[in-house]
Amino acid sequence: MATKARRRGSLENGDKGHGAVDELALASAISNSEDLGPIIRAAFEIGKPEALLHQLRNFVKKKESEIEDLCKVHYEEFIHAVDELRGVLVDADELKNGLASENSQMQDVGNALLAKLDELIESHAIKKNLTEAIDSLKICTSVMETCVKTNEHIANDSYYPALKTLDVVERDYLPKVPARALRLLLEKQIPIIRSYIEKRVSKEFNDWLVHIRSIAREIGQQSIGQASSARKREEELRSRQREAEEQSRLGAKDCVYMLETEDLDEDDSLLKFDLTPVYRAYHIHTCLGLQDQFRDYYYKNRQLQLNSDLQISSTQSFLELHQTYFAQVAGFFIVEDRILRTAGMLMTNAQVENLWETAISKISSVLQDQFSRMQTANHLLIVKDYVSLLGATLRRYGYQVGPLLDVLDRNRDKYHELLLNDCRKQLNDSLANDKYEQMVIRKEYEYKSNVLAFNLQTTDIMPAFPYIAPFSATVPDCCRTVKSFIEDSVSFLSYGSHMDFYDVVKKYLDKLLINVLNEALLKLIRNMTVGVSHAMQIAANMTVLERSCDFFAQYAAQLCGIPLRFVDKPHATLVARSVLKSSQGAAHEQMLVLVKSKIDEFMQLTDDINWTPDEAPQNGNEYLNEVIIYLETLVSTAQQILPLDALDKVVSGVLKHISDSILATLMSEDVRRINAHAILGIDADLRVLESFADDRYRRSGLSELQGATNLRQCLMEARQLVNLLMSNQPELFLNPVIREKSYSALDYKKVIVIAEKYRDLPENKLFGSRSSKNMAKKEVPGHTA
């Protein structure tokens, strides 16, 4: 090709240079069967085609001459070749005919084979189509089966498997579905099905919201009941502990100790409520990618329910609805605690705390308002008891109930004021209805309930019945009232924010005993219509009540869980005991006033005495019989019911008053003259009184009482006066030494007044002259002439 190109180029160059084509180049091109087109085109372009034609004719002529020369040289061989060629032509015809026949046969056979081939190709095409159709049908069948399963899951409320199968359809099958219509249908239906599932679980969840609110009260009541049972068991254990401690304190040897193996913690699984709809709804919304929306929906709906639950009905009293109110709140937060612990991240601690702060603020406000309206202590106690159970219940679930307990603490003063008012009414009724006679106990159970129950016994030996107690019926009644006050006070203060509240109970107990009981007793004592026997019984009752203060303190300590060894200490006693002790003194004084008034009635009989009789009375004056009978009755009764110190005070005071009354009678203006026979009568009276005093001093046990007054000494002034008037040497009274020794109880002024009336004294023996009188008056301390 390169040679041809060079030749072509040379021809063109030659033509251009000489105006015609080089014959050698032309001959070479023809010999090599090259394309003569360029040469011809070049000849026409230069306008000399005739020269080219001439050259071609020369070339032909030259070649013809060469052929003729060649033929002449090889003529025979050519002839022989022609003959052979003719033979070849014959053979070729035969071969052609054979080939034609074979071709015809082959065509016949080939046509059949072509037909079969066409059938085979068609079959392969059909097979391919069928395979593709089967594959498509398999995909569609799998898709439809999965859709059927999805429908079955939805029909069976198995929403999570339904969503998973939808995910499989969407992820694995939808890109492979060959049927466009089916693919479009699936693309349209999958979101609809998901929306349907979301609506179904939302409906179930909404139904659950309604249901859980309806059973929240029951849940709360059950849980609060568990807390109440746990409290009772705890109180029983404390009671056993106190009994064991008391036995140990009293020195009991045979003590049985038992290990409690019972689990005091209530099983939370006993609270049956179904949270499956919540779990399912939250899980389904999470699968749908709507978990945040569902969390917000849940929180807002529960918040609305809580706000509704916290509203107080105005058509019903709080006392009637407080249990259901608090139980509803407790149930709400028990459910929320379970949700927080088991529902994943549906609720956070912050959200639950926010709900609880809302609730505790509202409840505290409601409680404070309702407590301010209540005017009955029992109502406050009932509500407080349930509030404390509510606090104990929710504290188990980790909620802070301090604000609730603070409300209770803020209202404890009001509660105790109401309780004091109730007790004041009860005590006043008991005191007003009492006959103030010694209580007669006829049966053992009466003794246990009225004496042993309040530790009022004076001995551990069971007495014979009927038993006459030293107190009246009002004492057990007052003890019951005080005991009930202690129980109610402890009940209100227990399970609050302060574990050690014994001092608080003791403070209110002192207030009851001092401001209520003691004041009521003093008011009763100061009532001038009270008789001597009533006053004495009241004083005796005060003694018993003062002694029972130790029992009250111990009982309060037991209920507060304080060991009795701490209560037995002196600094732990009630202040009320000393107050009642001092009030007994006032009672004794008032009783003494009444006794003196009664004695004065008897002493009025002295108005009938003849102070200048001709002979001395044989058995003393008649008034003394009444006085002795009264004194015997008085002292006998007082000896049974009054303590020795009170007995000493009363009897000594009465005898001293009798002595003063005798002197007052002798000094009165109604008695103008006294003779020796009258003084002998007074002497006889004094001997009877002294005998009575000595006898009672020995028999009553006053002789064994430290600091007790010798009763005979109470009559000393009257005795020394009689001795002076009966003395043969009355002038010795003027001797300071003798006077200090024998007449120390006498008052100069009284002696002067009586001596002026006593005319049987020897002349000038005692104040006989004016100078003696003046000297005696000067010797009287503080006397002015």
C-alpha cells in the first residue's frame, strides 16, 4: 500500500510536471490492479484525457503483442490445457448437477430442521417468559402472603409483628415487585396500614387512660391498706419489746425471746394492674419513629388526669371523701412509679418529680384549708391518720412527703386545743356528775378496769370484794379521759416528721393536767356549796390523780417507744405532778375552812353554857359531844382516803381551831364573867380532846410520819390558859423563865382579857393591881398602853 501510494504520488507529480502520465507508472498500476481513478481524475483535471487514452491504447497494444508472443511460444501446451479445460468443464457440470441434487436434498432436510429450530427458539422464548412469570408470581405470592400475615397480625392485635412484616415488604419485596399496579398499591397502602396501627394502639392507650384512672383509687386503697397492716405489725413488735423491757426492768428471770422471721415488707406484686397497653403503645410509636410525640402525649394526658384528681368536690364534706381523694392520688403515683421503672424512657425522673411537686403543693394547700375549717379534734385525727398512711405508702416508692408532714406539724397545736376542749367537757361532766363518795367495787373485772388499768392500787394483792376504794368514781373516769388524750395525742404526733415526740406529748399532757384537770378541781374546791365530805373526797381524788401522773408519763413513754428507764428519772416527771401537789394544799386549806365552819356551828352551842355555874360539869360541856362525834367521823373518813400529811394538816388544823374557838369564846363580849367551875368544865373538855388527839396520833400512823405535828400540841394554848387559871401561883406567868417554860403558847392580851373576867383568882395573884396590869401590858410585845 505504501508502494502504491508512492507510485500514485509519482504519477501525479509526473503528470503535473510533464503534462501526461508516465507510461511505466501506468503500466505498473495496471499490473498491480491498482485503482486508476486518481490517474484518470488527474488527466481530466489537467485537461489532457486524450493523452491518457493514447497511453492506454499503447499499453493495450503492447500487452496484446506480448500475449501473441507468449501464445506462439506455448501454443501446444495451451491447446492441451484447453482440452483439459473442456474435460474439467464436463466434470464441473456433473459436479454441479450432483451438487444441485445434494443441495436440493439438503434444502429439504434443512427446511425441516429450520422449522424445528424455529420451534426450539420459540420454546426457549416461552420458557424464558414462563420462568420470568413464575419468578414474578413467586415474588407477588410472597408479597401477598406477607400482606396476609400483616392482616392476621393486625386482626390479632399483634401490631409489632405487623409492623415488622410491613418493613420486610417495604425493604425486601417492594423494589422487586414486577407488577407495577401491585407496587403502586403497596406504596399507597403501607402508610395507611401504619397509620391504622397507630390509631388502634392510640385507642387502646386512651382506653387504658380511662381504665387506670378508674382503678387508681383501688390501687391506692390497697397499697395504703398494706401500709396500715405494716404499721399494726410494727406496733405489735413495739408492744412486745415494751413488755420484754418491762419484765427485764422488774427483774423477771424467765424471758422468752423469739426472732421474727416474717417479712414486713409488702410484696409490690400484689398490686395488680396491667400496663401492657402502655408498653405496646410506646413500643409501637417507637417503631414508627413517633416516640417523642407519644411521650409528650402521655405526659400531658397524665398531667390533666392528676389536675382533675386533685380537685375537691364542693358537694361532699372533706371528711367523707378524704380517703378516696388520697387513695386516688396514691394510686396515680404508684402507677407512675411502675411506669418509670419498667417503661424505658417513657417518663423521666424530672417529669415524675414535676408531677409530684404539683400534687404535693395542691394536697398541702387543701389539707391546710380543710384543717383550718375543722372544729372537731376527732375529725383532724381521722384525716391525719390517713395522711400519715399516705405518706408512709408513697415514701416506699421514693416520693418526698415532707411537706405533708409539715402541714400536720403546723396543725398539731390546733388539734390539741380542740382535744383539750373535748377533754375539758368530759372532765367537767365527770366532776359534775360525781357523788363524791368512795367508789365501791364489787367484781374483779371492775377492779381491773378501774384500779389496775391506771395503776391506782396501793398493793399488788388482789383485795376482797366488795372493795371500797379511797377515791370516787370520777377518778377512773378522769384517768380514762387522760389516757384517751395521751393515745389521741400520740396517734396524731406519731408517724410524722419527728421520730422523738415524747417531749411534745408530755408538754400537751402537762397542759391537760394543769390547765384543764387541775383548774376544774380547783374550781370545784372553791365552790362554797361543796360540803366537807365532798371537799375531803375531792382532796383525796387529787392525791390519787397526783400519784397517777407517773402512770400517765409511763404510758405516754410506752406509746412513744421510750424506754421506761428514762421515764423513771426525776427530771422526766410531769410538771403537773408538782402543780397537783400544790393544788392539794389549796384543797386541804379549803377543806379545813369548811371543817372549821362546821366546828364553828358546834361551838355556837357554847352560847348556852353557864360560865358561872355553882358546880363543875361532871362530863364536860354538852357541845363537846357533838364536836367529838364529828371529829371521830371526820378523822375516820380522812384516815381512809387522805395521805398522812394531809391527815396531819387537817386534824391539827381542826384541833388548833377548836383551841382558838375556846379562847375566842372566853374572850367574847357575851361572856362577862367566868368562875372556877366553868374553867373546870373547859379542863374536862380539853382532857377529852387531848385523849382523842393522843389516840388518833397513835392509831393513824402520824407518829411514824416524819415532821408530823403532835396533835396534843394543837390544844396547847387552851391547855396552858386553863392550867394558868387553875394554878395556885398564877403570878408565875409574869416570870419570863416560867412563862417560856409553861405558858409559851399564851398571848398576853388574851390572858389579860380573860383574867379580867375570871373572878375566882386570888386577889393580886394575877394582874390584881393596876400596876401589875400596866407592867404586863408593857411586857406584851408590840403593845401600846
